[in-house]
Amino acid sequence: MALCVGFQGEHGAFSEEAIVRKFGARARPVPFQSLREAFDSVMKLEADLAVVPVENSLEGGVTETYDLLLTSELKITGEIKVRIRHCLISKPGSSLAGIATVLSHPQALAQCRNNLAKLGLKAQQFYDTAGSVKFIADSTDVSLAAIASEYSARVYGMKVLRRSMEDSKSNYTRFLILGRRAKRRSKVAYKTSLVFSTRHRPGSLFRALEPFAREGINLTKIESRPTKQTPWEYYFHIDLDGSAYDGPVSRAIKTLRTRADFVRVLGSYPADSGQSHSHGHL
């Protein structure tokens, strides 16, 4: 039986590519219009897993994913890192000289802003990369183009005007695999993601993080998000090397719980040490 995996966007999206690269023929990708719907699909048993973007190497964190992780009961069970290559895509028969407006997801447009500016093209935000290709395929406006993967151009029968539109070749997106429960594995390198909040007092963040330094634990990422309850107070999302079931990490988290107002472990999961390359096809 195929593994049903939910993702945000239309068929041809980079999230779908991440699913296929991770699970291959075992997966049946199922598109949802919003990240919340992708999260909910797993909780409602409509999907076995969900794959969602959490950060890009150029543009940073996906804030909606961080906010949904805070309130969801899902666990992070894995990660996928994919090298992103963007294409400028238009209707068959069109030319670069006739293009005026480019549609895409805000993150994709931001990753291509310099190249778009050099071409003198106006950027217009859209809910999804592949969705923007689908939109121009249904449109009669030949002045429209999209930023998306080469695969999405083939899915919707569109024309690739220019490849490698991203401003940096070090353009990677990290995706999280979400499930209702996590499986513990042995003999693999683990990462742990957690979120916490502290009192708005001098030294409170230092005291919260000190146990990890004392235990010799490497923090690979820290990101703050507003609590949306009290102005200028924040949740801190951190990623670290090791499993919450390991002695050092377990001890550090136990100490953190005595120093923070709120702590939640989002998951311990096998680290993706490689960098998968997106060539725009599945």
C-alpha cells in the first residue's frame, strides 16, 4: 500500500519533489492548498505523513510552519534538504521580450529578486510555485510568467524561458517530515527540535541555553517567533545535535524545564547529512 503524504501546493511543487526524492515509488503525494490543511490531513488520518518547508538557506525560516508546529500535536519524524533550481516559465509561443509580470510564492520570488530586477520584470506574489504555473496555463495573458521548477513546466505543458533564476547557487530548502508518532532508530545521527519561552528578564535566555553548553551539545539553529500573546515576548525554536533520549540532551532538556516558562520537544529524528539536488524533475 502506498504511503499517503500530504504537502502544500499543486502537483509539481518543490514539496512534492522532496517527497518523491525521500520515499520514491512508495509515496502517493496529495496536494493541499494551505500548510494548515497539510498538517490537519495527518491528524484527520487523511494522510500518513506531511512534508512541509521549514527554512531556506537564503531567505530563512518559514514562519507559518513554525507557528503551526507550536500548536500541532504532530511530531517531526525526519528532514529532507533539497537544492532548489528555479526556472522562468511562460506559455508556449511566448518570448522573454513579451513578459511583464512574474507570479510565484513569496519565498521563490525573494530567492530570484536580483535576476528578476536585471530583467526588469515585476514580481507578483502567488500562493504556490507550481500553482502559479497552473494559473498561467489557464490564462490567456501571454505577458505573464512564473517562477517554479522545470518539472512543473512539463506537468502543465508550459515553456521554460530561462533556467537557474535563483540569485545564489547555494539555494537549499529544508523540509520536515511530520507524523502522528516517531520511530526510534539506532546507529544514525539524530537531531532534536524544540521550542521554549522564558521570562522577559535580563539573562533569562542565557540561563535557558546554558545547560546545552554545559553538556557539550551543539545548537545548529535558533529562531525566535512572537508569542502573539504579550508584545515583545518570544518563543525560541532551536535545533540541536543528538536525540532527546540520549543522556546529555535529556539532562539539558530536564534542566531547561526548570528555567523556562514553557518547553515542548517537537521531535527527535534522523539528520539528513546530504544535500539532494533539485533538477526540476521527479
